[in-house]
Amino acid sequence: MYLTHDPIDLAALITQVSSAEHGGIATFTGAVRSSHASREVVVLSYSAYGSMAEHECAAIVAEAEKKWPVRVALAHRIGDLVVGDIAVAVATASAHREEAFAACRWVIDQVKARVPIWKRETYADGMVAWVDPTAPDGIVLARPDAEAARG
Amino acid sequence: MYLTHDPIDLAALITQVSSAEHGGIATFTGAVRSSHASREVVVLSYSAYGSMAEHECAAIVAEAEKKWPVRVALAHRIGDLVVGDIAVAVATASAHREEAFAACRWVIDQVKARVPIWKRETYADGMVAWVDPTAPDGIVLARPDAEAARG
Amino acid sequence: MAITVHTLLFARYAELLGADQLTLTLPEGIKAGEAVTQVRNQHPGNALPSTVLLAINGRQATLDRPLHDGDELAILPPLAGG
Amino acid sequence: MAITVHTLLFARYAELLGADQLTLTLPEGIKAGEAVTQVRNQHPGNALPSTVLLAINGRQATLDRPLHDGDELAILPPLAGG
């Protein structure tokens, strides 16, 4: 299981990939930022197409472990997060730091490109928007009356 | 203080660089590996030219924070470590993951290139060697009668 | 012969259409892109964007993929994970 | 006039010379590389490598840097941190 409603424990991911032969461990954690699209974020709600997201995460981990001599751990949080909460974490362990860094960077890039997860931001002024990397300013305002449709 | 005789706490380094504006955190930790130069390592003893090492670490952190919009934390352990112990850890936080990764990678490379720290390996067969990246097989055997000179 | 395709909508698209699931009855051999056009036509006031990402049975798929009875068709907004 | 240079040896070099500190009395104006040659000559059986890294007062320095009274000269084995 790569998706979780519980807080992400980076130390547990590091333990998962650590071994006596893999001395170099790179990690990336993405935490909820206080501002986006020049607005003050108070809640960031993550939703997913769960079964496909699990499959894509597993495929990304398997591909990384095939591309490099690394062990990979990955977790992505779902649900309502506040500023500072960890949304995604990757840990990669290798005998050599070059490969740990390369794999870590590749995995987080692939997660952003391939895993069906969406973000809905609530701002301090009460406005709500969907994060959309294809939109000119990165967001599309949500309909204020559409609470029921939150994925 | 960047050098420490105590175990390195990666979570504390992450906390040190985290902020509401810096959502992307990259880390690198280097742990003692079980084998080096085809030998089984049991103890890895780190020594340093302490005052210069502290100065170089501070300079590396300051230079990284000037090169990229990042916050950097760094710790290097000194003393006798066993397999699995963390010897060095870097955490970099940025608003964007590219900069966090670039700075993290640069800092660990600089630490290896600039900070006056040395490693003395004791192997399972009782042999002792100094790690020397300039030597053909990466080590120079130590004199077995020279225990008193350990830095 | 008609086929039944279970259609999933997510995030902003679920909001636009006011539903996160639709059961579509479609002619056999229909392509995924044509099914999306049908969804779009059924909800004219809340049109989906002209280009959407699709998945069939949990794997990304192109618009020209034929649909089969019992398929799960997912219409995906731009991904925003991480 | 003679100057006093506090010389530090580390790791394998301390092992080679059996000491981690030496107090050198040197002629004024001597260069760092010449001081290293003097250390090498004083310990002929345990010669330092022909090329060494140097630091003066805690900053990396080249062989041609002149030494001054009270300087701290460090002779550094190949760095192996990380």
C-alpha cells in the first residue's frame, strides 16, 4: 500500500530501504506549503483513483529498482492536510550516492507525472480551487456549491 | 557545530530546515557499509581536524544557501561507528524540488571534497586500513603497532 | 448488442458533472473517446474540457481504444500528485 | 630570526610519524612546502608521501605560502569524509 490516510513516517521508509550494503540514502519529502498561486493555503485535500494509483506507485518503484541498483520506498498521503504536513515521501538506498539521488529524483518526477492524485486547495479567504498544472496560473477555481462532489 | 560524537538525528535536521514556505525537502544520509575494498568492515573510526572541519562545513552551508534559495542543515559524526550508523546527513529545503535536490547533492559532494575528516576501517579479519580515495584500491593498510596514533 | 461501461469521474470532473460514477450503455465496439463525447453531450452545461486523460480498467488508455462490456472507464483531470 | 610553527599531523600521517603534533623552529620567510620537507627529512624512515595537502591556520594553503611566527601548519592526508 503506497497511499495512506495516516501521517507519513519518513523514518519508517528509511528503515524499509536500509541495509548493510546500501550506505547511501536519499529522500525527498513534499510538505504542504503555506502559499500557492499567490494565495494563502489553509487546507489541501488530496484525492485519488485508489486502485490505479496503487498500481502506478508499485510500477514506479519496480521500474526504479530495475533502472538502478537501489531499494525504493514511497508513500503518498490522501485526505485533508494542513500546512507543514508531509504529502509525499520517497526514500532510495544504494551503495553509491549518485544512484540514490538519481533514483529518488526520478521517482518523485514519475509520481507527479503518472499517479492519479488530485489536490483541492482551500484558501484563507474562503476560496477553493483545484490544482491544475496545465492551467495558466496552476489552479482552476472550484464551484463554491459543489462540496458534495469532493472526490 | 556540524561535527558530533552523538548519533545523528535526521528528523532534527529536517525540522531545522522546514518552514511553511519550503515544501520540498531533500536529504542524504551516508551510513557505514558492511563491506569496503572487498573486506568486511566491523568498525569505522572517523577523525577530523576539528576547527578547520567546522569552518569548512559552515562555509559549504553558506555557499549552498547563496547558490540556491534553500535552507541547509548538515551534520557529520566523529568517533567509532559500526555498520548501519549514520556518518553524515544533509537536509535541504526549498519551495521547489529541483533546487532542494541540486543543493543536497552539491553539499554532500563538497563535504567529501573539502572537509578534513579521515576514516580508519577495522575489518573482520583484524586488519586495519586508512580510507584513501587517491589509493588504487581506496585504502592504505595501517601499521598494526600504531594504535597510539589514532587521530 | 449494447455494452455496459462503468464510468468514474474524479476531483474537478466529478464536481463539474455532480457525480463521481456514471453507468453508460453504449454500442459494442465504441471507442473510449466516443464514450467521453457521449458523457459531454449528456451534460452540456458542465462540459468536460476538450482534452481529457483516460484510463481503462486502471491503466492509462488512448481515445481510440475500443471498450468492452464491463470495462471501467476513468476520466481523469490533470494529475496533481506529489 | 627564527619562527615557531605549530605543526599538526592527522590520521595516517600521525601514524607514520608517531606523533600528531610537532613544534618546528624555522628560519623566517620559509615556505610551507619547505617546512614539510624538513618534517620529511627529520623522519626519513617514515616518509610522508611526496604530495600532501596543507592548511595554514585552518585554511587550505599552497606549498609556496610563507610561514609566520605562531602559525598553525596542518599536514593533511587525502580527505575521506562523508
